[in-house]
Amino acid sequence: MKSFTRMSAIMVKEIRQLSRDRITFGMVIMIPLIQLILFGFAMNTDVRNIPVAIVDKSESAPGRVIVEAVKVTQVVNVKAQYATVKEAEMAIREGVVRAALILPTNLTQRITHQETLGSGL
């Protein structure tokens, strides 16, 4: 309890000192606030142009539609298309791409199965 009393006394003393001296108040409060606002406008957290690889094992029309839809986005940049998952993994390890989109062989069946599940809702 004594430590809380001591801490509150120090806090009250510092607040009184800040209220007397406007320059110190500006340095303690306003400068960090201005920096926070400036860095908030300067930073951009939009993710763009991530290099990815595509492995289309389905070789179907829905697979091609998905690949084209991914290519159109500005989020990813399709660097290469690979025939096997192993090739895509090697490209990730070598740093050629950062991720891989793998479309399974039964993509059409999965899509139709999802549509039948969704129609009952």
C-alpha cells in the first residue's frame, strides 16, 4: 500500500510540473502524438504483388477460371506454373516464389459437392 501511495504522490508532482511548463508538456504529449499521426499516414499495410506459383492438377475449366481470377488480383503475382507439388516446394525453398496455389485433381467434384451442400441451406 505504501508503494501505491508513493507512486501516486510522484504522479501528482509530475502532473503539476507539466501543467506549469508548457514547453515540457508539448514535448511529452504533443511530439509523440504528432509522430503517431505522421507514421499512421506514412505506413501502408496493403499486401501487393506476392510472387506465387500455381500447380493445377485438375486441368479443368473451373481450375482455369480460378487461376485467371487469381491472376487478375493485385494481391498476388503469378510467377510460374508447375506440374507437381514438389517443383513448387523447391521454388519456395529457392526463393523464386513465396507461396503456391495447388488445385487438386478432384476440384470439379469438390465444387459440385459444395454446391449440393450449399443448396440445402
